[in-house]
Amino acid sequence: MKGKRIRIKTSILRICLVILLAPFYLLAQDQVLIKNVRIFDGVNNELSSSTNLLIEDNLIKTISPNAKAGKNVTEIDGNGKILIPGLTDCHTHIMWNDNIEFLVYGAPEGYVGAMASVNAREMLMRGFTTVRDVGGPSIGLKKVIDKGLTPGPRILPSGAFVSQTSGHGDYDPKLWYLSPHFTGQIDKAYLRGWTIIADGEAEVRKATRDILRGGVSQIKAFGSGSITGAHDPLDVTEYTFEELKVIAEETAKWGTYATIHAYSNEGIQNAIKAGFESIEHGLFASDETFQMMKDNDVFFSTQFLAFSLTPEQAGMQGESANKYLIAQAGAQAGYKAAKKAGVKMSWGTDALGSLELQRMQSQEFIARSEYFSGYEILKQATSNNAELFERSGKRHPYQEGSIGVIKEGAYADLLIVEGNPLEDITLLAEPEKNLVLIMKDGKVYKNKL
Ligand SMILES: [Zn+2]
């Protein structure tokens, strides 16, 4: 009897709460009406005729010339300008804003995080609403941005790199390596989430699981030498096919995919055969290798700006400057071969090392304009990248709507541009001047209209 009375009381209480809170629920449905814009939808090489978009909370609800504002709707008049999806970058290192040895071994962790939040805000204000972060401890920053506490792009994090001893992720500048395997000393790069040094099938399996455990969207491994590595020469191939196969196998079991930093032709081929779904850089890929990428539906994630500078502009000195010039020649030959083979191209920058270099991100639009039309580049930076991000499957952190396209039900990640980027893509290289509206997740971050 007593139990029944309590149950009746709680039901009455619940009904009262619903009645009291109902008006707040109605108000919580934030609506924004963007009027009179022509749309590039991220996919098709054409602009819509003048239309309106109704945004409810964080999604695009209606696209129609008849979409009208109800009561309490914020209205933005696009004045006939062009609306495009928020830009995406598939190769960032959002945490990497200083010399890597300093970040890993010297800097206070607060410095790393604070610099990254500055970088994240600036990226968003350049129009980048989603990035795939291919290495570095960005999961904490992602959480703070997703909570709406600090401005920044959506992040698909990779967490720590998987690298072999002496490989590209072996940042320890000492010429001897205090392997935990032999000495019990753990590298700070591991403790701070930058890299895991793993050798042999058992270790790479554990390293991959360890990184997946942290909630990453995909795995990033190092499969060849590099320009800036502390130890590895440019021409070397890293990891064996068997080790790479284990990494790809573990990520597939986790419902996502692995991507690889690979310059050497052998490293790229090993990765494709092992089941990697994205090749970063791919500088020395042969025609046969590009055909393998095409046949296996592997994304070619290369960077144009990063290899179109002079060594000085790229901040390279000494041996690194020589390596840079060799890499540049390979990169430029590769763009043409990739285009000829018809491989899927994503859009990424790999700008890293300082906030000044990060700020060159938008210059990638100029670097690509030598090789592609405005439409091709804009598609790469929106729906192509989004297709790559979809490879994360259920580990894709943003499941509510689509990214990189403008359609009903997609995330309201939107930009309004001054001028027509399909005709002049270099407009996007000056975001401060030419982006007149920046909206991410339905929230306005810039409005000059
Ligand atoms: Zn990179």
C-alpha cells in the first residue's frame, strides 16, 4: 500500500515537471534561417538558384526557396552570395605547434594544450569545421571543443603514432635508444601520447590495441623514412609487411581503418597489400603503385603546399633541406601520375611546427590550383574528405548528420564566401577577407553580413 502511494506521488511529480519544462524544450529548438544564397553542395559542379536554408539546432532541416522564418528565428540574409560546406582537412597535427623535441621532452603539458587551443580556434576561423588529426595527443582538445567550451573544428583523432625503433616516430634525439624492452625506461613520447615505439608482430598488435583503447577514430602508422625524422633516412622502408598486416587487422576488428605515412614505393605497396586504406604523402609511388591504390580503393592523401616551398620557407636546414628537395621532385611527379591513374584524392595540409606554419593551411588552395580546377579542389576539401572520414565506420565520432555536403539532415557546418570559389579557388586562401559567414554545428562564429 505504501509502495503504491509513493508510485502515484512520483507519477504526479513527473507530469508536473513535464508541464513546467515544456516551454523550455520548445525554446531549446534553436532555429536559424539563411536566406537568399546559391549553394555549392560539396558534390556537384554547379550552383543552385537562390534559395533558403532552415537550420534547427545543429542540423540543416529544410532547403527550399519557400523555407520561412517562424517566430523567434534568427535570420541571416545571404544577399545572393555563395554558400559552401565547411572546409575539412584530412591531414592536420593540431597539437604540433612547436619543435617536436621540445613538445615531447621539454614543454610543460599545459603549454602544449594551450597552444593547441589557439591553433584550433584559428583553424575554425579559416573555415575548417572538421579535421582528421593524423597524430598527436588531440583527444582531450577534441572533448573540450565538442562540449562547446572552446572554439575549434570537429576532430577525428588518431592519437599516438605507431612507429618502429629508429622510425619516423622515434623522436628521442639521443643516439642510443633506451628501449623499455631492455631497460624498463619509458619514453616520454609514450607517456604524453605522441608515439608508441613497437617492433615485431606482438608489440604492434598491443600498441594498436592500446591506441584504439583511447577512443581514436583511426590508426596512424609510420611506414617509411622522412624529411624531419630524428634518425631515419629518407629512402628507408619501415615495418615489415607482416607487422603492417597486424596493424590493419586490429583496426579492422575495431571497426575502423589504418593510414600510413609512406614515401618509399616498397612501403606504400606493403601498406596497400596489408589492408591500409589511406596513404599519406606517397611521394615515391610508381605508376604501378598508383594503379594498386586505384584497384584497392585506397585514398591518396598527399599535400601540395608542403612540397612546393623552398627549403628555407619550409623551415628546413642542413641535411633536411637536401632531403626536402628530393622529396619535392618525387611529390610533383606523383601528382600527375595520381591524376592520370584516377585515384581518390583527399585534401590535407600537414602544416605543423609553429603557429606561423599552421597559418599557411589555406595556402594549400593556391598550391593545388596548378593541378586541379576550382570544382575539383573544393570537392576534395569537402565531400571527398568526408568519404575518407566515413571509413572510420562506427568509430566516426560524428554520427548525427553528414559532413562535407549541404543537404537536409546534414550538419549545419556552413560558410558563405565573397565571390565564386568555383571560378577562383584562391579566394579561400584569404579567409579573413573572403569568408563572410562561418557556422559550425548550427552556431555562428563569424558573421559579416
Ligand atoms: Zn603528418
